[in-house]
Amino acid sequence: MILVDNPSRSPEYGTTRNRRPSVSYAQFERAADALLAAGEKPGLENVRQAIGGSPETIRQMLRRYWAELATLKRSPAEALMRLPSEIADLADELWQRSLALAAQSAARDDNAARERLEQVKRENEVRSHALTVKERTLREREESRDKTTKELQEQVATLLSIVSRNTETIAALQAAKLEAERTAENYRERLSHVITRAVGRNQTATTRKPRAPKKAKNPRKLKRPTRAQKRVARRPKKRSRR
């Protein structure tokens, strides 16, 4: 099988990276010494601005540089005795400056740490206050919800009681209605029976012969007076005295 090169294939790994030029420790040391002589503390940014290099390489060189300065501080006499007087004086001056810069940097770092700590404390206080307010608000909402739920339960119980009473009342009214309808129907039947009997009697009366009218009594015939009336009539009348 024949393999044909693909012109659109991506280049091999590592061929397209722009590699930074390597920096030697001597270059770094000269740049660091120059910064110390100028009254600045050698650091990652200012050293990289001066000589370039990758951040990791500069960090390693900084650790080595400060380690060597620490070694000089532990045995300055032996180190200075191997150097000429001019270089020894310069090294001592650089060392003193580095110590001063280190002390200033430590003081600034300490002040920055203290400020950061105070800022963190203030932020924590603000957060704690906000959490307290939020917790109180949530507790008040929960209490209000419980109160509303209890009131709604009481209202539902009252409405159920009213509905139960109304149901009983409606059932009683329906029973009374049925009883009234039965009574009315009974009265209708009785009335119909009475009407039927009356109609039958009327028809019977119309079919019979009419009776002769009775003779009227003589109004001139007077009743006989009783014995008591006769005795009263016989008594003499008393004369009135003049």
C-alpha cells in the first residue's frame, strides 16, 4: 500500500513552538546584583524584564540566589577572606542592602497580610450579619406560613361544620317536603271523595219529587197566659199618695 503525504496534515509536535532563549545563572546573578545595587529587591517580574526567561527558570534561580546569600550571611568572614577587598566590600554592601530590602519586603508583606486579615474579618462580619438577617427573615416567613396554615385549617374545619349542618338541614327539609306532599295528596283524595259524594247527593236530590210546603202558623193565635201571669193580673193596684 502506497502512502501519500498529505499537505494539509498538522505539523509534528514541538516544531511550531517559539522557544524562549535560555538564561544562564551568571546572567541572572548579574541582573539580581544590579537590582540590589539600585535598591530594588530581585523578583520574578523585574528580573524577567531585565533578562527574560521562563517563570519557572527564574523561580529556581531566585531560590538558588537567596540560598547563596543566606550561606554568605552564616559565614561571611570565610567568604570575604577569599575575595579581594573591593569585591568583599561590594559584596558586603550588597548583602546589607539585600537584608534591608528583605526586611522592608517582610514588613510590607506583614502589613499587607494584616490589612488582608482585617479585610477578611470585615468581610466575614458583613457576611455573618447578612446571614443573620437572612436567617431571621426565613424564620419570620416560616412562622407566618405556619400561622397562615393554622388559620386556613381552622377555616376549613369551620366550613366543613357549616356544610355538615347545612346537609342535615337540607335532608330535614327534603323529608318535610315529602311529608307535606303526602299530606297534600291525602287531602286531595279526601276532598275528591267529599266532592264526589256531594255531587252524588245533589243528583239524587234532583231526581226525587218536591215536597208540599208546610202551612204557616196563624200569627194572630195567642198563647194562653200562665197561672203566675193570672195571679199578677188579679192583684189590686196601689194608689199613690198625694
